[in-house]
Amino acid sequence: MEMEIEAEEEQAPMEPPKIHRLDDSVVNRIAAGEVIQRPVSAVKELVENSLDACSSSINVVVKDGGLKLIQVSDDGHGIRYEDLPILCERHTTSKLSTFEDLQSIKSMGFRGEALASMTYVAHVTVTTITKGQLHGYRVSYKDGVMEHEPKACATVKGTQIMVENLFYNMTARRKTLQNSADDYSKIVDVLSRFAIHHMNVSFSCRKHGAARADVNSVATISRIDAIRSVYGVSVARCLMKVEALDKDPSSSVFQMEGFISNSNYVAKKITMVLFINDRLVDCTALKRALEIVYAATLPKASKPFIYMAIILPPEHVDVNVHPTKREVSLLNQEIIIEKIQSVVESRLRSSNETQTFQEQAVKPTPSCQMVSSNDSNRNPSPSAGSKLQKVPVHKMVRTDSSDPAGRLHVYLQPESCGHLERNTSLTAIRQRRNPKETADLTSLQELIDEIDRNCHSGLLDIVRHCTYIGMADDVFALLQHDTHLYLANVVNLSKELMYQQVLRRFAHFNAIQISEPAPVKELIVLALKEGNLDPECSENVELNEKIAEMNMELLKQKADMIEEYFCIHIDKDGNLSRLPVILDQYTPDMDRVPEFVLCLGNDVDWEEEKKCLQVISAALGNFYAMHPPMLPNPSGDGLQFYQKRKPFRNPEERLSCSTGMSVCSWISTSLFKES
């Protein structure tokens, strides 16, 4: 009997649990974990806010994969002072007011959840200034509210948001994100995608404390240049343009343009960059459809690179379908995908008839240079060169990278440049190659090692940690370091900076396109006239013409080398059309171009590799240095690894003086004067 009672008690149903309201802090932390899933989610949200603020420059700094620090700075319109108290509250936004606004939303943010979510799982500090304000404001947030009143501070245009100690109060989440390298690569990938779509915005992304950015793009007018700067030349040269347009209201209304890889592109995984109405999103169905097309059309190149930008009427896109806005829902999605798939398939089939093979850069070895030198000594006559041309192509041996008869370019057809558009002003174009493609020259490494070896630790510490006070005159700047004041020679400092930048960026520069190519001969004549005491003398005019002609022919002969290593483009007609970017977003004084071209033609020792690279780098450093506009001869000689020589009157004179160049040492005491 007792056992039956116990069994009945065990079978008796349990009372249902009581439903209670969660505390707001618990609700917000749960929601934050959904919106900010990893550090890359926070970066994407902050960058999108910067783009909504009409920024032209966005800089991202990351530490420990974003767990220690995420810092996003922009030059947008800033945040109003009166909006700072509610900036990080949930569902506060400037993007919409009513639910109907969501049907025609064009901004990337709209919920007002991102910043609020970050404050619940990290420490957030905002520094901002709006147009017309004399100073900015800095304020810290925690759990959606300000920790203190906004403090006035000095700042630059725009907004800077710092997210520190991400997921400090979510132990389980933080433990799953210990691979900082993996998270940083995801952040770099997202910034790279934004950079090739938003061409009018400059992007940079680097690790905290790193000297070089892993993403570094400037505004450009060419999509292919943007792709080249971010993903490298090897990707850009394998792309072809695709376009699709449909204006039929009964089926679908959309416009698509993009670039897809051809049969020359081979990769281990697919790279698909998709923007719909300027939103970076994923579309699994479209991605799968394009993979099927490539697998059927180009089996050996079935992992393509795809960039697509699709524009639809805002009312045909539902953006509010994913917590992180990673996906959107499209009206007539199946029809749109089918039409895009058809366009891509047609483009691939039409391009599959031929395949282009690119030349590979071959590093010259010392033995090759010795053979070349010996051969040139044994065969100085012009007839020897003509005999080389008669050797059957399949028996030719490449012995010298600097000898036109031994270059791989001899066997290739030059590409036509007629399709390039000419800009009407100086335009920064991105031509940075993949660092893996950089020439590996021993002499270059020796020059860099000399810089590191001769580095003055005391001066380096001053420059790295100083506070800029202001200009004392046209040449000297006043700097504060610890308890000392220093006068720094800006001219000499900028020369040294530019020289080191040239060596560090060797062979993978960006470029400044000159709107109207300048004749090298006229530039040299102009530089010679400036140095003559009596420029009107007929004898001087004739001599200047002769010198200019000789130097122009020399630079035309060396055009391939200086373009490959220094991005200085001189065409076959002797016109200068492109200069390297030594420092991003900085343009040199173009009035100094004639003097620079004369230095290239007259002062460079082309026989010795190390000295040649050193002199060209120093000449670029002097050209790009900051020179006071009021002083024709600024104080201090600064960095000068060569001596200016009188222009040679004939080639024999150049040959006799080619090994007589002296090297001036860098004098650190010319940089600073302690005050």
C-alpha cells in the first residue's frame, strides 16, 4: 500500500515554472551578444556609421584581434553635443523616425542598437567635434549611459570611437575568441571589401603599434585601381567587367555591375564581394548559382573572385531580416539571380576562347651580372647586339636583366594603353603590388640595415613620443619631449622621412598620375635655365639643349627599371606621366619636378646597383621634402647621399665620372637644437 502511494506521488505532474520579467541589464547583455558576435561585428558597425556620416577617410586600429582595442576614426560630420547623453541608449538613431521610413532607408544603420550593445560588453569612449565648434568633446559610456559629463578636448574633424576590453564580462565568449590572428584577418577582409566598393573614401587598417597598415587605400575614380590596391596586381589583371540591367516592372527592376575573374585566376577558395544598395551583405543563393556556372564553364578556375554591386529600388529590399544586417531579403530574388547567372555564363563563355600567360619576374643573380659584364667587355661593338637577334628564339639564353636583348619583355607583345582614361588633374591611383611580388635585392636590404644600424635611439625616442607645439619660423618646429623643448629642422626631418619611406615601399608604390605628361627634355632645360647666371646666352641655350637631349635618352633607356622599382613612368616619347606616392595623402611641390628630373639624369650612378638605388631614393626624398615657400635656400643640407654634379656635355664625360660620386653622411645634430 505504501509503495502504491509513493508511485502515485512520483507520477504527479510538476507545477509549471513561474514566468518573471528579466532585469534590463540581463536583457541588454543578451541582445548585445547577438548583435556583436565577434570583434569584426563591432568594426563593421562602426565603419558603417562612419560611412553614414559622409566620411572621406576612415582609419581602424586593432589590438589583440579587437579584444583589447578597436579604434575607428573618421572625418565625418561628427555628433552634436546635445545628442551625446542618449548616443548609446538602445534604439536611438538619426536614420529614421517612423516604421514607414524603413521601406525607403538608404543609410546602413537604422536600429540604434550597435553602440548600445557595445557599451554592455565593453568600455566605449567617444571623441567628436562638429563643424563650427572650437573644440570637441570626449565621453565614456557603460551599460548605455554616460559615465560622466562630456569633457572638452582638442581633436581633429570627425569622430573617434574606442572600444576596449571587448566581452570583458562574457567569459565563455571571450575564451572562444582567443585566436587574435584569425579575428584580425576577418577585420582586414571586411575593410578590404569596403575599400573596393566605396572608392571615394580612404581606408586604413593596422595593428596597434605597427608601422605599416595592412589595408591602405586612397580615393580613386577607377574600380579596377581600387581592387588592384587592395587585392594586388595578380588579381586585378585577371578580372573582366560584367553588367546587367532590367527595367521590367512585371518581373524585376535592378542594375548590376561588377568584375569577375577569368580562366587565368586560380585560387583555393571563392572570394565574393557583394554589395546590395551599398550594403555589404551575403547571398548564399547567388553565390551558389555563380559557383555552378564557373564549375561548368571553367572547371580549372572554379574558385573565382567576384565583385558585384546590385542596385534595386529601396522598397524592393527588406534590410531588417538579420541581427547583424549581414543578409537582406529581395523582391523577385529568384528572377534576379537567374538573370545575373545568365549574364555571367555568357561573359565566361565569350572569354574562354583564349588564355593569357603572364611573365614572371626573374631575380638577377650575381653570377648573371658577372657573365653580363664579361660579355659586354668582350663584345663592345654594335654588331654583337645584332648577332644576338639572329639567334633562334628557342636557343636564346637570358643572361642580364638590364640588357634589352636578355629581358623577358622581348618575347612579349606590349599591351595597348589606348583604353586608359586621362584625368584633368593630379590623381592618386593605386598600383601597389602584393608584397610577395617585391624584388628581393641584397643592396636594398643593405641600405635598410644601414638605417637601422645607424639609428640614434635618443632622437628616435624624441620623434616618436614628442608633442608638437608649433612652428618657430619657416624652418624650425617647436617640440616638447618629457621636460625638454626642442627646435627641430622640419626640412631635414622630412628629407630623412621620405628617404626611408622610399626604401620601405621599394617596388610597390602607389602613383600620382600627371594629367598632361610633361616632356622630360623641356623639364631638364627648365632646370638648367634656373641654374644659369645668363640664361639668355645663345651658347648656354645650345649647351642646355644638348645636355637635356642626352639625359632624356639616358632616362628612356632606364625607364623600365625606374618604373618597376620607383613607379616613375617615362614613356617611349620621353614624357613623364607618373610619380610615386611616398607618403599617403601628401603631394609634393610640383614646381620642383624639373630639378628632380635633372637629378635623375645627371646625378645617378647607373653602374653600381647599391649606389644607384641610394641616390634615386635620396633624390626622391629631397623632392618630396617639405620646403619653406619663403626661403629659396632653407637652412641645413639635410639628407643628401649624392653631390650635385655639373651637367655632362657628352657621354664620355659621364663615363669617366660615373665612379667618382661621394657620399655625404647623415648628421644627426643638424636635426635638433635643445631649447
